[in-house]
Amino acid sequence: MHVPVLLNEMLQLLKPRAGGVYLDGALGAGGYSEAILTASGPDGVVVGLDLDPDAVRRARARLALFGERFRAVQGGFQDAPEILRRFGIHHIDGAVLDLGLSSEQLEAAERGFSFLRSGPLDMRFDPGAPESLADLLDRIPEEELARMIAMYGQEKRSRRIARAILSARVRGELTTTEDLARVIARSVKFGSGRIHPATRTFQALRIAVNRELENLERALEEIPDLLNPGGRFCVLSYHSLEDRRVKHSFRDKASPNRSKWLLVTKKPIRSPEEEIRANPRARSARLRALEAVR
Ligand SMILES: C[S@@+](CC[C@H](N)C(=O)[O-])C[C@H]1O[C@@H](n2cnc3c(N)ncnc32)[C@H](O)[C@@H]1O
């Protein structure tokens, strides 16, 4: 099962309390939701969102013992205000977003997220979303793909990789994630040594397929306005493109208007070495929090 990253640190920042209403915008396996429900007993409420219907189903089963205190909805955190309104919730006492993908998604070959397992070219968090990776590769011009790989993957060899991907696709030699990893590895000949040569491109394609940065920006804009005074918004990001957005958004909110927002984390909270050793996903995690001032 997905092992939550920086769980205790997140709880210390969020400070769930009895009777509070909380948003877990990226439910995953429900590890954060479970901890918030436990800490806000006997009557705190958590609304959990995930684009992935499998995640919603699994979290519902795992957290069924909390009864009415837990609600799971298939939906995006970028639409949180609208979804909460449907439940008659207009204000919350705290929110968390644990970005990226869960171990369940990475390990399910058929979801197409992993270059270590052969699966379809999919990568959608929401399998009902209109465009899979295969659809994207069939419509995108080479220049645009190269730009995307450079920008979202911070990959220097983006032009070469984009050309290799699209020509393999046209030749009918690219139908699985295994093919994709091979085409990328071949096009760059050797990697940087530390990471698999396909790592950055896979990250870039996943961000593009799921519009991850647009969704994050919308959430950063809208979720703070839902907070009751004293409520905190905690965001965990896993790469610099996300973290930069979180940092700037929190800083912009807090600096000109100190009477409304307080930056709780001047610097991001990182995982301790023991956590990184036990859970490699923790290595790149950065946790930041913003508070609605009383
Ligand atoms: C790292 S996991 C969360 C793990 C969770 N904190 C736990 O303890 O189990 C991230 C989850 O966010 C979901 N996700 C990604 N983008 C989303 C979005 N825009 N809205 C809602 N969920 C999203 C993914 O489907 C994935 O299940």
C-alpha cells in the first residue's frame, strides 16, 4: 500500500481538531485522510477527492469505519470549491494536497505510468479523461513535443527525444511504455548515470497528459479562500516545477496582505534521512503551509 510521505509533519502543521471540516484534495490510498480523521475524532469530517476512480473506491473501503465522517468523491482538486458546495460546505478548517501519483498507480502496469513495467501509453489519473498519452502523441507536432519535454521534464536532450518518439510512433514501433522507454534510451545513447534516461521524459508526458501544473495553479488560487480563520493549507510537492509554484503563490498571498495570510513554513519541510531510506519517494518531497489569519 502507498506509504504516506511526511505524514507526522503534515499533521503537526494542519493541527486537525474535533468538529473540524477538512479537505484531502489528493486522496490516493487515503493515508492522509485516515490520519486526519483519527486526529479530529470523535466528529471531525474529511472530504477526499481524487481523479482516479480506483483510488476513490479503495479509500472508501479502507475508511468505511469512519462512517459519515468521511466522504470520497471522484473529482479534481482544481474544482474543490464547487464539489464542496455540493455537500453544503462553504468553509473548511484545513486542506492538504499530496501531489503526484500513488504507488498503486505506478505499480499498475495497465495505467501506463511506469517505464519499468510494460503497459499501454495512457498515464491518465482519470481513465475517463478525453486524451491519453497515445492520443497526445498522435496529434502533437514535433516542435511542441520537444518544448513540452524540455519544460516539464527539464530535459536538455528534448529535441532528439521528441524526434525519436514521433518517428517510432509513425513506424508503428511505439505502443507500450516499454517501447517508449527503449526509444528514449536509444535516442540519448547514455543517461546521466544517476537516473534512468527516460525518467525526465516520463515525468514531462505525465504532467502534460494530466494538465498537472494548470490544475495546481487553480487549486493554489482557490483553496485558500475556503479556509476559516486559523485554517491551514498544506501542500506536498515532488519536483521543482510544482514546488516553485507553491512557494510563489504562498509568498505572494502572505507578503502584501499579512493581515489575511501567514506563511507558516519560511522554508519547505523535507523528509529526514531515515524516512528517505525507508521510502525513496520521500527524497524529493517538499512540504509548505499557508494559514488564514484569525
Ligand atoms: C501521492 S498520491 C496521494 C497519497 C495520499 N496522501 C495517501 O496518503 O495515500 C496523489 C494522488 O493524487 C491524485 N491526483 C492527481 N492529480 C489530481 C487532481 N488534479 N485532483 C485530484 N486528485 C489528483 C492521484 O490520482 C493520486 O491518487
